[in-house]
Amino acid sequence: MEAVYSCFREKLGQVILPGDVFCFDVSAVEGSAVRAERVICGPGLRRNGDEILVYKSGILRHKAPNLYWIDSQQKRYVPVKGESVIGIVTAKSGDIFKVDVGGSEQASLSYLAFEGATKRNRPNVQVGDLVYAQFTIANKDMEPELVCIDSCGRANGMGVFGADGLLFKVSLGLVRRLLAPQSEIVKDLEKIFPFEMVVGLNGRVWVKAKTVQQTLIVANLLESCENMTTQQRQVLFRRVAEGSL
Amino acid sequence: MDQIETGSGSVLREYGSEQNLLSKPDGSATFLQGDTSVLAGVYGPAEVKVNKEIYDRATLEVVVQPKVGMSSVRERAREQCVRETCEAVLLSTLHPRSSLTLILQVVHDDGSLLSCCLNAACMALMDAGLPMGRLFCGVTCAIDSDSQIITDPTAQQERESRALMTFAIDSKERNVLMSSTKGSFSVKELQQCIALSQKASEKIFQFYRDSVKRRYSKIL
């Protein structure tokens, strides 16, 4: 793994641009020590012959032992299998719902893919409703498909949203920062007042607090996190907590 | 105005850029070269009209909006130059049956407009996070009546020139991706201009890197 890691090491945590390449210097390793090594290329990296090509601008990240990807600030979502998103139901046709997830194509959602749904017992979903769902099929050549149940047939937090609350869009980079375990932003925000939040990996965020005013404050704070450093954010959050808004 | 010396006689006017300045498009950028300024917006990968759908790659559409009035044949020619350059670097097979739209709004034209459009387009495509195999930049050269080569000419210098050429240079091998020429020149002059453009492109690519770094500086 050392030979692979060494070629990425100096660029880790740095900004890289499309067209940059990483080459493996196999000659440095002794003849007998050459073993097949696997590298997993995440978003933004792809194999091009003997080298690895960067095709997005962003920050190079690494997860042990052999996962590398590029963390970029984008706005447009591209469906990925297994990701959870917030969708808007746009049409009902026969036994499927068409759901807008912000990608290049509308996703389909079967009415049987809800907890407890049967052919007789249809779920109560209307056009315009919000759903929190997961991709079971998502690739570039096929229509993406969503489900609102896990593999055991349980809702597991997915399904149609209740009334009230506010939906807004943020960049995909911010969404990933919000969903990171032990996210600093969420921790700081929780101290101000209690609220409910649903974060979809497609850049949609839904929040609901006790009053409309508090909901709007949370939404505005989250939107402003986009372009702030940690210090700036903490100063702003402290001012809000003291009641200056 | 400061001029940026790139060595061996090629001089670029002062340039600047900003990424992600519009809220609606998926990617946006401005690019300034001296007094020439272009604003670019990118939408995509988005839903595509059935008659424009290509089954194995994305459809790229480029629109050049002039500063005043309706777009004419001249804008159409620019659109085609930019579109063919972008198609050469974009990995459009990664998003089949989708549409990519690039809008270029001319804010002010003071010469070297096509190269400014190319630079703004590249910055906006990068901002949108679309898959690109390499970067590109545009450099305009003018040959004046004394056979002097001027890189990045102003509108005045363009009018007084004998020949005018714009090249799109790629970031990997410094090859010419697109060329657009006007006027008369010898083969030797053409080669000199290409060499000067390749030299000037180094500066622009370094500038791309610095401005993207600045953009990501807050979340590093």
C-alpha cells in the first residue's frame, strides 16, 4: 500500500484540478515485493491506463486503507445507488409515482415500496408531497428508482413528510458536511434551540422548529454556513443564541 | 493597468475571475481580461428534449449573448468555437441522455473576446463540477502592420492588426484544441503565434489553480 499512498500523500487535503494525474512509480519497489494492490477511486478520480486521472476540481481526501476521492462544492445532484434523498412527487401514473430529486431525470417510486403497503392498501401520497427515500437503482444508463423501505420492509425513517416545515436547497458540499458524523455545524446549531431536520444528499434540507420564526432562523443560519469559516460561524451562532436576531 | 509579462515578448493584460457568483445556475464564473469581461453560467446535467437527446453522451449547447441587441451570425460562429472546444475536453459519455447548457453573456468587449469567452467557459464548467479530462484556455494574438505579434490585444490593436488569431490550448500537452484566424499571415508567423500562446497559457493555467484554491480556502 505504501507505493500507492506515497504518490497521493503530498496532495492530500490540497486543491487539485481536472487534468492532474497520479502515476505509480513501481520501479521504486523491489522486484519481488511487487504485489497486486487495489485502489478505490471515489468521485472525481478515474483510471486512465496506468495512471489515475482527476476529472473534477476540489480537495483530495483519503480514507484508510485505500480509498481516495475528491471533495467538491457542487450544486447539481447526480443519483448514486444507496443514497438517501428528499424528493418531490410530481405525478401519479398507474402503479408508480414520478419523483423529482434534482437530477437529470425523474426517479420512479413504486407505491408498493412503502411500509405496510399492499395492492389493496395504497399509501396516501399526493402530487406535491415530499418523500424521504433511498435509491435502489441509480446508474447513468437507466431511470433511477427509489424505495421508502429498507431491505427488511421497515420504513426506517423514510416515507412521506408530515405537514409544516420548510424545504430549501444548499450546495452538495454543505449537505455532506452536515451529514458527517459529529458534524460541528449541527452540534453548534443544536445549542440554540430544538428543531427537527431532514437532510437529503441531493442538496435539499427540510427543517421544522417550534414556531415559524425559529424555523426561518435555522434555515437562514444553515444557508449562511455555506461560505463561512469555523470562527465566523461560531461568532454568528453566539450572537443568535444571545437573542440579537 | 499592470501587465503580466510571460517571457519572450508575450504580454497579457491584467486578468481576474470569480467563481460561483450566481445562485441559480449549477456553475458560474466571470472572467476579465483588461476591459473585456464575460459572465458564464452552466446548467446541467439536466433533462434533455427528446429531439436533442444523444443516447451515449450528453448534449452540449452553448449560447453567446451579445452586450446589446439580438445574437447574430458572429455570435453563432463564437458559439461553435466554444462548443467544439468544450466537447473536446468534457467526458460527456459519463452523463448520457442529459443536457449541458453553457450561457456566455458578454459584459464588455475590448478585444480578445473569444479567448475571454473560452476562459470564462472553462472556469464555469469547473465550478459546475462537470467531468473534464483536462482544462483549456484561450489566447488571442494579433500581428500588426510592422509584423509585431501582440498577445491579448485590445479592440484598438485588433482594428489596426493585419492578422488576428485565437487558439484554445489544453492543459496537459499544451496542444491546440481550436483555432480561429482572420487576415493574412505566413506559416512561420502562425507557428510563432502558437508558441507564444502556449507560453502564455502556462500563466493562465497557474491562475486557474490559484483562483480555485482561493475558492476552497474556507473549507480546507
